[in-house]
Amino acid sequence: MPAPFQRFPLYRATWLVLALAACTLGQARAAAPVAGTLPLSQPERALHVLNRLGYGPRPGDLEQVERMGVKRYIDLQLHPERIPLPEDLQARLAALPALQMTATQLFDDYGPPSFDRSASKEERQAARQRAARELTPQWHMARLLQATESPRQLEEVMTEFWVNHFNVFEGKEWVRYWVGDYEKNAIRPYALGKFRDLLGAVAHHPAMLYYLDNWLSSGVGTPGARGRFKGLNENYARELMELHTLGVDGGYVQADVITLARILSGWTIDVGAMKAGASPFRFAAQRHDPGPKTFLGKPLLASGYQEGEAALDMLASHPSTARFISTQLVQYFVADQPDPALVNKLSQTFLSTHGDIRAVLQALFDSPQFWARSNYQTQFKTPYQFVVSALRAGAIPVRNVKPVNGELGQSGMPLYGWLTPEGYKYSQAAWLNPGALLRRINFAGHLASGKSPIARVEGAPAPANAEAAPLDPQSLLRVLGPAITPATTAQIEAAPENQRAALILGSPDFMKR
């Protein structure tokens, strides 16, 4: 049994009671009809927006949102450019060299052995190891710094949401060089903008072109279809419709998959151009299928490169795309089981605003479903949401990503670590199980004790008082406000003082948002 359980019998018993309560609570809420129609109080409304539009409150956040009002807070979050970033956060991001490099520069500094077919197996392996050693920690640090410290919380949530929606796996060789640039330049700038712009940025980025193999795809019998580029590859075309836009029941057939693959033939990564410092994306006309095409029941009038742009236009404006994206947003922000009426409302907004993500979110946050008590503190946090919210609640700075990565990895949600294109699930059913609760409980205990190395720079000598600064339970209760119910607070206050902070972060209340 893990260390915290071995040392304190009462501590162990209390944890097990709370863990059982979490399981029971989850099952009861999933099975029982919704009860309670009282509107949310002002503190509850403040907590709700901090939990759903972000990763939970940091010290002082609840009071700040109550003072400004949730309407103004939502408006600011929908316009992150109006929220200044802390100077310390800007300085720490600027100190990450990889974050300042373009995709071409990353290729030039890290990629050549992987791209050079004449390189030996050992040389390619050395290149991958160097990237894992030097680039990966920087990509992870950038994500965690912004998630835990940026006041632009909705931007962080939507960046994570879209990175997951357009998932790439960093463990697939070349993706490792580009995954941070992919998030920074293909996702983040468009996270609250127009869906069509986001879709286009993803389609052109080398991380996606490589991950789903479109860079290799060539029209059958075209002049450039030879060697490794011989043959039509349907991977990206299929996922572009099934996972990125229309959805599995979106009204397309296998013939549309083949046609879209033909449309996108020649959309590739130009290794030669990158060696000369140019953009990695190239349309290789000699590999493009020039034949006539009918896509989603309509003749495609464009030709060459413009066929791909026309197809993206069609997909981004399709009613099935509006419904698919709206459903996912409702599942993320409101409830695992989406309300059909709300999905329909958001779909209509999506179509009438030409895929304006900000407008769709505004409609969602204005909806009665979002504010219903039946949807308050009912969503079980994913491992990522749990870890980030705990770090925010305790105001614990991330200076060492290894223990965070370790926790996320053991919990089944490593950053950029989902192998297949569909990305992680956000539902309670995916994450609520006894093993997950035990991991969270132990993480909470370690974090609350002050012994976690997350706040210490890796490799630097630990200060003498590194293990003498446990989290203060009363401060945590003030930070979290109505998140911790009176019943749970009473259980916590009955425990020994040195165990209370851990009980707060490991409680079933804190595992909900």
C-alpha cells in the first residue's frame, strides 16, 4: 500500500471513506433523476465559471469573480487579448528556446537524421532521443505553465480542447519535433476564432501531415507517385471527416473518403525546402490527382491546390459539422449526456456565424442548461483537469515537469500521448474507477505535504525547508469556497490538522467540477 496509507491509520480510513463516497456519488448522479431547481448562489456561480471556463480557482479568484460579476468575467475570457499576461509568465515562456523556433528551424536543428533515408538506425535513434531530452520537456513546460498560471483560462481550456480534437501523437517519430509548434501556431491562435481558419491551420501543419500520413499520399498514376510517395493514402481524409468535422454519422460514404484523399493528394511536407529555410508545407502538383471529382454529392469545380481549400470550405460549413462540434462542446462544458435542445441551438449559431467559435461559446454560456443546478459540480475531472486544478488551488509553481508527467502518465493521460486520432475522452465513465481514485488520493497527499518536487527546479539542490511547507487547509478551503460542501468540511475538520489539506484535494468534492 502507498506510503501515506501506511503511516496514518486514521488518514487511511478517512481516505477510503471519501473514495467510496466518490464512487457512490458518481453512480448515484448517473442513475438518479436530477433533483433541485434552486438557482446557483453568487459564490456558486463564480465557482462554476472558474471550474468550467478554466481549471479551477487560484487564491483570490473567487473573490475577484464575485466582485466583477460572472457576466463580465465570461466576456473577458471570450476576449483573452484584453487580459494581460503576468510578466513572470511571459518571461518563463520566453526562456524556453524551442518555443521561439519555427517549424523549419526545429527541423533544421533536430530533424535531419530522421528525414535522411541514408542515415543509420543509430543516428535516427540518437536524433529521437535528443528531441525527447531537449524538446519534449519544453513543450510540456509551456503547456503546464500556461494552464496553471495564465489568467486567460478559457483560452487554455479551448487550446487543450482543440489539441485533443485534432489529436497528434508525439511518439510518432517526426511529430515529436513539431508538437509544441503545432499547439502554438496551428491551434492556440484560432482556439476562439473561426473554425474554418482552425481547420486550415491544422491541415497545413507538418505535425498533422506526418501523423496521418498525408505527406506520403499521391494520386494513382501521377508523375510523382514513386518510391515512398507511391499510392493514395486515405488516413487523413477519413479522420478529417469522421473525427475533425462531420462525425461518424455525418452523412458521408466510403466513396467520399476516397475522393477527399484524391483531393488532398500532393499536400505534403517539403523536406528540401526546409533545408533551405522555407515553409514545410508544399503542394506537389506532380503528385496530385487531376481527375474530375464529386464530393459529398457535389461536383468539385476547383482544380489543383484549390480543390483542397474548397473541400475544407465544404466541411467547415456543413450542418453535420455544426452538430458534431456543438455536441462535443456541450459534453465538455455542460454534461456528459448532451441536451439535444442545447446542441441544436449551438448548431444553429455555428451555421449562422460561419463557424464562429466565440459566438457558439457565448450562446452556450448564456444557456439555462449551463447554469442549471443539475449540471453544477457534476462533471468528474479528467486526470489533467485534476492535476492542474490542484496545482492552481495550492498556488504551486511548476518548475519541474517530470513529476507532473509521471502523474499524468500513470493516470492514463500523458500530454500529447494518445496514440490514435480520436484523442482522450472527457466523460466520467472514462476516468472514474477505484485505481484512479487511489492515484489521485496519493498525489493529493504528496502535494499537500510540501514534499512534491514539482516546485523545485530539476537538478537544483533542494533548499533546507523544501519539505517544511505543507499546504494550509484553511487557505485551501477559502480558495475553493463552495466547492467543498459543509458535510465534507466537517469530515475534514475531524481529521488531524496535518492531514486536512490532503483530504481537501483528495475529496470527492474536489474531483468534481
